Amino acid sequence: MKHSRLSEDLILECLVRLPRKSRYTASLVCRKWLQLIESRQFYLLRKQLGLIKHSACLLHANPEMRSDEPPTPSYVINVLNPLSGECKTLSPLPNSTVEFDDLSQIVSSQGKLVLLNSSDPFVSSLSNSLFVFDFSSGRWRQGKNLPKRKFSFAMAASDDCRVFVAGGYIITGRR
């Protein structure tokens, strides 16, 4: 692959101005562009240019119920743009064996949404799965799980993209 003669700063200046729908395709061009699109500098430059849009993320039961017995709701995350009133459902998690539920926690910071699955550990062995959605690339990635399985906790995020998990019960075994 031939290396670009453009400086990284100039490439970043161009990438931040791409419409959201084009960023995913741009992230596939090369590893460097993906790293730039997912970088903190990308987010901060978009914020400085006034290109960041605020939205509300809502975790709720999917109106389309699954057909298993007894019926169990599945959950989705909808993103509401308060300026346009438009509501979109985020893409499914990358690991199809993990589903989140009403005990899951979501927080956002610097263009990323963090979801920590808090499924009842006595029902699901997949509790405490961590996923990060990057609004810049429009993709989920699976992060590392908590070192100890917790149930019924709270989460918060700081401005520098740190996520804090507080309280809850540490699960040591099965009933």
C-alpha cells in the first residue's frame, strides 16, 4: 500500500467534515483512517467546529416480542435527536449471544456509548459483558468484562471518557 503524502492533521481536518453516513466507509479505507475517526482528537475537533449533535439514548423493551415461551421482551437502544425529533434504533450488538435487559446500564462520553450488561447472573452466564458504540464510526465493539461479576450497580462517565461502576453485589457463585 502506498503511503499518503498528506499530513495526519490534514487528513483529520478532512475526515471530521464528512457526513455521518460516510464516516463508516471512510473508516474502511485503511487502518490509519479508522484510528483517526475513533480518536479523541476527532471528537474534540468536531466539538470545536460545532459539529457535535446532542442526543438522548433510551434503553427500552423492543415492541416486537420474541416467540419463546414464556414471552420475554428483547431490548433495544434508540437514539433521539432532540433538534430534529428523529429517533433511530442502534445496530445490534456484535456478539449475537449477548442480549441486554432492563438491568443493563448505559452511559456516554465523548461520542461513545458504553453499555454494561447487568443480566441476572443466576439466569445468564453472560452478565457484565461490556460493549462500546462509537457514534463516529457507527459501530459496536466488545470490551473487556468486569474483573468480578456484579449485579445491580450504577454507572457514570466523566468528561475524559472514564467510566465508573459503583455499588452492586459481587457474585461469587451460583445458587
